[in-house]
Amino acid sequence: MITYHVTVNGKELTVRPGAEGSVSIDGKERAHDVQRISLTEFSVMIGIRQVRVVVSAGEEGFDVIAGDFRGRVTVESERGRLLRRYARSTGGSGSRLEVHAPMPAMVVRLEVNVGDEVRAGQPLIVLEAMKMENELLASGAGRVKAVYATAGKAVEKGELLLLLE
Amino acid sequence: MAVRPIRKILIANRGEIALRVIRTCRELGIRTVSVFSAADRTAPHVLAADEALAIGASPSRESYLHAGRILGAASASGADAIHPGYGFLSENPEFARSVRDAGLVFIGPSPESIASMGDKTAARALAAAAGVPTVPGTAGAVSGGTEAAGFCARHGYPVLVKAAAGGGGKGMRIVREESELVPSLRAAASEARSAFGDERVYIEKYFEDPRHIEIQILADARGNTVHLGERECSIQRRHQKVVEESPSVIVDEAMRSRMGETAVKVARACGYTNAGTVEFLVDSDRNFYFLEMNTRLQVEHPVTELRTGLDLVALQIRIAGGADLPFTQEGIRFSGHAIECRICAEDTENNFLPSTGRITHLRAPAGPGIRDDRGVAEGDEIGVYYDPMMAKLIAWGGTRGEAIARLVRALREYEILGVRTNIPLCLFVLKHPMFAAGEISTHFISKYFSPGTLSDALPLEEEAAAAVCALIAREAEVAASPMLPPPPGHWRGRRSDFFRGR
């Protein structure tokens, strides 16, 4: 049986899909009779209650509407988590200190230089897309290790812009 | 002006406003021509029009901002009028002039009126000369730090730096102390140059908790000018309107008449014809000051339509064809309360970054008092080329409370997946007790909103979401690795392949 770590609304749940559309959550048999209504629409029974769930898979997880819940749900398998921990402990990539372009955009200006100390929430770089300027903010404190972006140049979605340490 | 039959209209725009214009044309028996860029090859406004002509590559300046190609499409299709919508070329006096010179009807004001209101400093001077109160500001564009500092020394901080050619909040900066002045002037000028190709900026006194209230006007070629009441658009994020409503909770009958008469005065001062909007800043003592005039149909015009029962696009076409307004000021009746939300492809949880991608699921709301003016459909790609607004959701109710309740209900029904939306922000505003109390200003969102305040979800709903996502993840894992045996009948349903079907 595959175990998943599912993050929903800031909470992490341990989820094990079983047979016949039943799913255990945090060790308890919770969801059952999961039915697919259309490509994106599902109906789930939790006890005697029905919940409608609409899901779309994106690059950063699932985009979900379930009753009044609207948001992103991320799913990581037990095996994936172990691999990621191993990669981190051996200095591999995939750390949160890389700043990537969230969308195709134009680099308007850089707010930091190599060697600058930054605090969480500090603007790092300004991108322009959809006629609007958007600031990318530091997710945590650190020091700017490298800058790959150049003002005035276009960047692709996912392109590495800066490295913090 | 002679009454001139308009039989075919080219809409020089895209998205919801193009569809909005097409709908009225259909009702009037007028044929419609859409134009489109490469990115919009199968967009709803292209599929809906009677005719649709390709005008160029995806970047706006090679298509929707390319006057020559739009005029070429008008000539090729035999259109006798052009509706510019909002944005793009709608407030470009050269475009309006070249439409007229091509022997076509421009559905909007004269190029002269557009030009006189397009330069924001000239517009303010014109309004002041007509006896209309204006926000204290520099008489013209400021050339350097010394002149700017002089104004600030006289009127005190905070001040607002604005683009002379501006609109939509671009090239705008608040300056709270002298040390920020020169860097802000420079940043505003740079943003203004990239947005409008004009780096001139001017300075205005800045009010701490102002409201933004605007008056819709209509004027025919015979000089009949009326106002259609106010719209309060104080709920903004980074100077972009998010929620608009009418009536404003602070405007009573006397204030409405005063503001309306002032707006009519501004329109007359620039010889205005067609639909336009006069924007005012209102301070905490309910004094109002002229800000600018938008010489086009506004995004939020449906708020006024629901409250007056009028079709502003139909009236625009009628006026452009040379006919008189079919009513006087006394004939305009207001009823109930209307509120609009702008639904944009922005990630509410992630600093409102624009969200791009394909709309994989879309279900629109319906029911009593709800109007959904939308420019996108399921399967559409939201790209980086154009504005992130996908739809406007407007509710009408007999009272403000009923309109809010209907809009909240409809926002909860609205389902868009594949791109992130600002629906959580709209819900946050409409459900906020200060909004319910009418205690709003242009700083409402920056004052109260943080992404942590968003969710009303039940644990049950979170569990159901987690269960479905885990099942889909397992299906993907099984599909990707043929070594794993397929799980025994783990789903029930009519269609089984989430991944193969995409």
C-alpha cells in the first residue's frame, strides 16, 4: 500500500488509498465510495456525508475546490519524501533557496546584489507580466549567493533567477 | 448631426468587453466583427462574432494596439463603426481621428475630447477653470526634484506621484517623506515610460483614507448631458479596482445631485459626447475633488446598468449614430443596489502574482440577481500577453445586504481551476464586517487583508480533498511504472483516466 503525505490548508495528513475507492487518513478509514463524475469532478463519502470535490493537476500540486475549501493540495509519496531528504542531506539541488520565475515575464529590475543579506519578505526582483509589475519576495532570511537574471531580459517560467544561502 | 444607420460594428478589443458589445449588437440587429491576435485564435470573442479577422501576433502592439491593422480589418469586413471597448486604443485620440478620417463612426467621444482629458494635468486645469474642485497638485508635469520638493514643502507629505499620460495605477507612487521623493519620481517615470511611452509625472496631495467615487455620464451630440449616478470603487489593490458598487453608502440624494451636476459640468467643459466617467476622490468629510475623466465605457459599467435598467452600450451606439438621448435627467430611475467583483487570474495566496495556464474546469454561477460577464471558457489558455481579468461578476439586490448576500453566494458557486484566481480575496472583502458596515477606503485591502485569513473550510472538506488527490497520485504512479500491478478497482465512475484524458 502506498502512503502519501498530503498538505491541505496548512495541515499535513497521512493518506493511504485502499481498494474500492476507500481511503484511510491518519490511520483511520475515512473516505469511501469515491466516484468520478467527470474528468475533474468527484464525489466522496465521508461517513454518511457526501462531499463534491473538483480537482485539476498543476505543476505545483493539485488545484482543488471541495465545498468551501479552495486551494492547493500537495501530495508527496513516502518514497519521494525519503529521496528528497537524502538529496538534501547530500547537498543536492531542490532546496528552497533557489528563486525561480513563477511565470514567463520580463525582468524589470533587481532589488538585491550578490552578497546582500536579505530578510523574509524582502523584495528580491521585479518582474513584469500581464502589464503589471510583480515583486518576488524572499521566502526566508539568507544571503544572495548568485544572481542569474538581467534587467530588461525576458525569462521563461521556472527559470532560475537567484540563489540564496 | 444626421442620424446615421450603423449596420456592422467592428469591436477593437477582446475578452469580456468584446462579448458584452456583441450581445447588445445582436439585440439591435447589428452585425459584429471581432479582431484577434495569434494567442486568441479560438477565444470566446472570436467564436461568438458574426465575422472574425486575424490582425497579427500575440503582443498587443502587433494586434490590439495596431491601429493600421484594425482599420484594415474594418475596411476588409465593410464595418461602418468601431467600438473600442476599454483599454487598448479606447482613449487614443489619434486612433479616434483615424477612424473618423477613414469615414467610419468611432463609438465614443470626439478625438478632441479624448485628447483634452487624456493629459491628466491639462484635464485638471480644464476642470478647475470650469469651477470644479480639484485635489491640490502641481500645475503641470514636474521636471525635477527641486520643483517637486517645493510643492511638497508647501502642501506637506504624504504626496502622490502620478503619470501625466496615466491610468490604471501605472506609474503611481505614494511618497511619505522627503528622502523617498527623488527615487519615487524616478521609479514612476520609468514605469510611465514603459506603460505609456511618456515619462512625464506630476504630484498631488495624498489623502490618508480616501474613497474613490465616480459618476457615469451620457451626452448626445445636441448637448443633452445627463448623469447616471455614482459608483463607489474604493476597494482596490495596488490602485486596481476589485469591488465596485452603487449606490455608495456615503452618498445621499443631495450629494448625488451635487456630484452629478459637477460631472456634467466637466463633460460640457470638454464638449463631451457619448458615455464617460468622471472620477472623484472623496475625503472623510465627504468633500469631493475631481481626479480625472475616463473617455470610454468603464469596466464597471454593469453596476450602473443594473441600477438604472439601461443598456449603456446600446446608448453609446445610438449617440454615435447621431440620435438624441431618449430621456432627460428627470426620467432616470434608480433601483436597489448593485455590486461587482473583478475576477482575475491572480494567486491570492502568493502575493497576487499573475497566474497563467489552461482553464481545466469552469463552472459559472447563475440564479436570481446574478450577471456573469466573462471572456474566457473552459479549455482556454490564460497567457502573459493581456490583462489578467477573466470575468466580472455582478449582483443586484433590493438592498445592499441582499446584493452582498447574492454576490457571496455566486462567488462560492464560481469554479475556475487550472489558473489561480482572486475569488478568495473577493469573498474576504464581501464577508468582512467593515465592508458590511460601509466603512471602506482605498486602503481597505492593504489594511485588513492577509492570506492567512482566508479559509472557511470544514475538516471534512479538507479530508475529502486529500483523499481524491491521493487517489489521483496513485493512479499517476501506477500509470508511470508498469512494474506496479494496477490496484483492484479502486475507483468507481463513468470515466477513469484523469491523466490519459488530459
